[in-house]
Amino acid sequence: MTSNLRIRKADDMHIHLRQGELLAKVLPHTASQCARALVMPNTTPPIVTADDLNNYRNSIQKLLKTEDAFVPLMTFRVMPTTTPAMVKDHKRAGATAGKLYPEGVTTNSEGGVKDLQTLYPVYKAMEEEGLVLCLHGEVPGVFSLDRETAFLETLRTLAKDFPKLKIVLEHATTADAIDTVLKLSANVAATLTAHHLRITLDDVIGDKLNPHVFCKPIAKRPADRDALLKAATSGNPKFFLGSDSAPHPVESKECACGAAGVYTAPVLLPVLAETFESAGHLDKLESFTSRFGAEFYRLPLNEQYIELHRESWTVENQYGGVVPFMAGHRFAWKLSSASSSSKANKTKQTAKSSA
Ligand SMILES: [Zn+2]
């Protein structure tokens, strides 16, 4: 039985790091497990201009310790007001991707895009600049379990009209989405979260209401979760990690109008190691967390490593006033302390779990 796991550090291709005090609290969890993370732009106010992007990057970098060696990959929000010239400015500012939220689908998505067709010149500019288009793939106003499936026709149309544009369907939650992404060209991929590999709608509302696993898109049926898990562990490079870790203070979750988002960052790799092992595919973990995302985004593979070992431990109930995913759960895999190792150890890397 494998007792130690040494893998390339994760690239988390979808994360909410928030701002201010919350940013300072949540960033260390991601910086310790991930070499890079694609930072979502739905801040208040959102990341709309190149100046916004630079300022947000600076506020993240200021909080990093030198030993973190963590690189935030920056995104801008594709708004109804975004222009091709702004896309070029973002590229110059070092943006990795643009994120499009249809109007009103999730946290801070007011002012989102109502008609995706009106932004064709923006997608064209992104295609020319080699910027990835990240889509929150839901149609607002549709019944909540059907919102993602209702969006898939738009995904197919965009993929057909912009064959060279790299498109990511973020946080896929349905078997329909997996099927659609599989049928589209290699320029279309999907991120998968750790929590959607574990939970269904029953975990949210099936017994007692659990606000800490309420998120957008909402977790779906068991058959959908099975399809996500199959995709994540398949070794197909179209599917890679985007945790969508989305912290909210406990009082914003445990209230009459709870916010959407699951805070997976503190337990990200232990959850994934346990999930992949249960599925019998621990050997596929590293490709999912640390290779396929980088390859899709045309980034060099990161050269830092992380170790986990088999040790039972219990997740805390809160980290800094935020309740983590699976709070109180006993995990089989634990992050080894001082597990980050760098380029110097590269040659020892086996890209697989070691016994
Ligand atoms: Zn998100």
C-alpha cells in the first residue's frame, strides 16, 4: 500500500482569493499546496482594467513569503463594456485569461454579460492575443439543476465560431457537460472542483440543510458526480483541477440568505488524494492537479513538489472564521510539513506515487 505521495505542486486553475483580511487568511493555504493558481476577478469592484489587474496582483504578492514561490495567474472580467483594446491592455499587463459570468449567476456577478453574442470582437481579440476564455457556464433564470445543460449550446457555438480560442468550461457539474467537452476540439477543456467529485445535491439539502456545500453551480445527481469522477481520473487532458475554492465568512453562510461557495483550499490535496485513491486511480492524481492545466494554458510545468503521507487527521471546524469543506472529517492523507521542494530535486521526481 502506498504510504507516501510525492507529486508536482498543484496548479489550481480556478480560485477565489478575495481581498483584504480574507485574502490574507486564505492565501497561505493555496500558496502551500499550489505553485500557481488562476485568480478569479469577481472582486469588489471587479478586475476590469489593466490597472485593476496590476493592483490586485500586487496586493496578493505583498502577502506572499519568499519561500512560498507561488505565482498568481491573473484574470480580468469580461464585461459588457470590455473592448478589444482593453483585451490588448490586459495581455500587456500579463493576464492569463478573461472570465465571463452571465448576468446574476453567482457571487458578485451583477453587471455580467446578458448577450454573449455582443462580445464577438472581444473573443476575437482574446483569440489573437492567446488569452484563454473562462466561462461560468450557466444560464440564469433556468431551473437550477438545468442551468449548466442549458448553457452547452452556447459553448458549442463559441467553439465553432472561434476555433483557435482556448475555452474553459469552469467547474463542470453534469454528465452532459462532460459529454459536450469530450466532443469538442482540443481547444475546449473543463475544470473540475474537488467538492463536485464528492458531493451531490443530497449533501446540500437531502437531509438537513448544509450551507457550507451550497455553491454555484449547485451539486447535481449521483450519475453526474460519477461522470465527473470518471473524467477526472480518466487521464484525459481536457479535464483538470480548478478548485473554485470560494471562502465566505461563517456568518455569510449560516444565515437566512447564505452565500454560494465551498472553501476547499485548506484541504485541497488531501481531499483529492483520498478521492482518487477511492476511485482506484491515485496514479492519475498528478496529471489532474499539476500537468493538464499547465499544458492547456501553455505554461511550463511547475518545478516544485509536494509530499503527502498516510496519516489520519481531522480537519478543523474553521480556519480564520471560514468553515472548510469536510470540516471535522478524518482524512487518510496528510500534507507532510516542509514538503515543498524545488528545482534541485527535479531529477528525483518520478511523476508517480512512491511506495
Ligand atoms: Zn468560481
